[in-house]
Amino acid sequence: MEKITITIDGKTVEAIKDQPVLMAAKENGIDIPALCHHPELENSGGSCRVCLVEAIQGGRSRIVTSCNYPVRKGLEIRTDTEQVRNIRKGVIELLLCRVPDSEVIQNLAAKYGIKEPRFFTDEGESDRNKCIACSLCTQVCEDVVGVSAISMQNRGRDKAPGTPYHKDSSVCIGCGACAYACPTNAISMKDEKGVRKIWGKKFKMVACSVCGKPYIPEAQVNWIVRTTGKERSFFDKCPDHR
Ligand code: SF4
Ligand code: FES
């Protein structure tokens, strides 16, 4: 890991060569809005475009997505110029048109002074979902969990994750990693009376032997036991009582 110094908003900061500018900024307490980047997923990011910044290198200035732009020697980053704010504002307006019901996007829009999007929004679609088609959920399912229960389906405005043929997935373990990763809370997951409901399927939960709280789907325990060789008894207690 080669450490180098770069400039962000006029401040000289230390960063790791090739790490995403977004991460370097975060590690140095500089906040850049970002929705579709996950630090544990190498190929995540580049889709929502709210993390745009100005990058100046070798006298050349470009607007780039900071989540996948690598830190290099001599790089100067500007995260909050008028130009950057205006472009980012336009991106957020478009997202607001796409998912007007998403509280995450509504809050981001409010932060940028957007009350009503200037762009056309279809009427009568107030109950449409909150998905911005970033693919984080499918990547987490495939690359982190290793299950691939969902995939991105359709194109354009209809692009969204789903199970094959929108039927109950035969491989989903109900772990909820997709819902936790989703930046706009677009995936519905409900835990009720010892049962988790996600992707239209019900999963029986295992209860903690100490506090009695159902905390993990049985199918997820089976998956972990099968793929890692962990003792089943490990899951008798929830993380708080181990
Ligand atoms: S459900 Fe969430 S994580 Fe998945 S594509 Fe849509 S916005 Fe991204
Ligand atoms: S966080 Fe960079 S494009 Fe979405």
C-alpha cells in the first residue's frame, strides 16, 4: 500500500495510491454524497453519479465519479465548487423524478435546495418503487453472500432487481444482505412472529436460547453450516448473548 498525498478542497491529505477518491475523502473527514458504492464490493459504484467531483491532474480538469476514480500522485480534487454542486443537483433532480417516493432521495434533494424537480415526472405513479437500479443488492448477493438469488431485470426505467421469473427463489436464504445494502430502502423485508418475509418468500427464524428473540433465518444457518463448516450450535445464541 503506497501512501501519497493529494489535495482535496485545498487541504493536503494522505491517501493510498489507487484507492477511490471517495474513500480517501471519507477517511479524511470530507463528505461526498454517494449512493451506489459499497466499500467491500470492488466493482460497485459508477451508477448513481451523485458522488461527482472535479478532478484536476496535469493541468487538466474533469468531472468524475469519485467512487471509482483512483487516487494518483499530484491529484487535486474539488468537491464543492459551484459547477460541481450544479451538476450534482441535476443528477439528484433526475433521481427524484425516477423515485419520488424515496425518503433517502427526498432528503438529499432537500439538502441541495430542490423542492420540486424541474424535469417531467409521470403522473399517477406515486406508488412506484424506490429503486434507482444501482445493482448493489445483486452484487452483494452474488459477491458477498455467494448465493445469486436475485439479478437485475428489464431495461431503462423498468430496470430493477428480482428473482428469476418473479417466482420464489429456490436459492434465497433470506439473509437480507440485499436490503441492508440498498441505499434507498427499496427492498421490503419484514420480520414478524418469528418469520422473515423477503422477495415474496417466508423464512422461519431461529430464536436465541437466552433472550428468545428470533434473529436469523433457519435457511441462512443451514447455508453457513454447509458452506463454512461452522457448528450449528454456534447459532443457538444471538450475537448479543454469545
Ligand atoms: S433495490 Fe436498492 S440496491 Fe437494488 S438496485 Fe434498487 S436501489 Fe440498488
Ligand atoms: S456512489 Fe459514485 S456513482 Fe454512485
